[in-house]
Amino acid sequence: MEPAAVPPQHSCRMTPPPPPPPPPPPPSATAPSLPKGASTSGQGSGGGSMGNALSGVKLKKTVPNERPVDPTEKLIAAIEKQPEHFPKLQKTEEEWKALLTAEEYAILRGKGTEAAGSGEYDRYFPAPSEGHFVCRACKQPLYSAAAKFDSGCGWPAFDKCYKDSIRMAVDQAYGIKRIEITCGNCGGHLGHVFLGEKHSDTDERHCVNAMSIKFVKGIPEGMEEQPLSLPA
């Protein structure tokens, strides 16, 4: 009698799948309470104490691209709102030509500018008690000797003037705005005033043509000095 045949084993036989994992436990009815004053922010990174420390800090709102106000721009805006000034002393251009040399006329009436370093008063610094500077055209007192200082710019420089002796106007020549200064009596061109250079307490530099002024002896009586800047 032959032995019973054994069925062949299959090499790709599938095993039964493992049983499913047990279900997670149900959530607790209430979350655990935190100690009084504790914070959940920044857990695991030490941020909880930092959050508490910054909770009372007020952050200042910053304005992007904010820049300080330019004192020259501010003064120009104020000048443009002022009424037009008419000189007290009125003469025809022919009369001025008869009173002034050709060089003086070109600067005082034609608003010219002498070459830097060429003026007789560029490096002239008299003692305060010696005298003062007047308009070369009409002899109106403009500056005390004490107001003159060495700016190194090549023209006489002053940081203040006699009250009401000088007028300002906006000069737009060469495509830029500058502040022209003129004699308050006759309107003769003196030069320009510049602000923000911190040369002195007044923060003004009156850059004046030497051809526009004249130094005379003596001190004018009853004349107060002040900066040109208009009040805010």
C-alpha cells in the first residue's frame, strides 16, 4: 500500500492580518488646571516667563521712512506765505547806476556773486567795539562786527543781523530753492542765508558779498541784534 501524498507547501502563502489596536482611552471631562498666573504660551521653550514679562510692555508705533524736518525747507515755506516786501528807498535803475560802480551794481542790483576769496572783508575780523557793517548802496546798518565769524566759505559770514535790517526772499535760480537776503531799506542783494550748519547758537550763516557791504566806525545806537529765522 502506497503512502498518502503530502500537499505541496505554497511559498507565497498569505498570513492572517494582525488584530486592530485597542481604541484610545476617552478624553477626560476637564482639562488640568494651571497654577494662578501661569501661561501656556511658549511651553517647551521657556517662553512662558518671557510672555509674562512682556505682557505689560507697550510698543511704540514707528513711522517708516520718517526724516527730520529740514530747517531751510521750513523757513522757505514760511517765507512763501509772507506778503511781498517793497523797499523803503526807491530809485530808478539809472539812479543806481550813477551811485554805484559797475561791479557794485552787478551784485547789488543784478544779484551777482563775487568770486570766492576775492572780497576785501572775507578775512577781515575787526574788534566788536571798532564799528559795524552797512549796506554799500544806502548805508543802512546791517551787521555788528561781533556777528562776523570765520566760516571758511570764501565770503563774509554773519550769524545774526540788526533787527528789521534785512529781508528774505525765495531764490529759485539754477532749479533749486535758496533763501536770498536783501537790504531791508533799499532792496540791494546781499547774498544768501544757510541754516542747519551748527556754526553758532543761532544756527544761521549769512553768506554775504563783500561788495554789498561797507565797514564803518562806531556802533549804531538803539539797534538790537537777532537771528533772521521767522518764529514758528
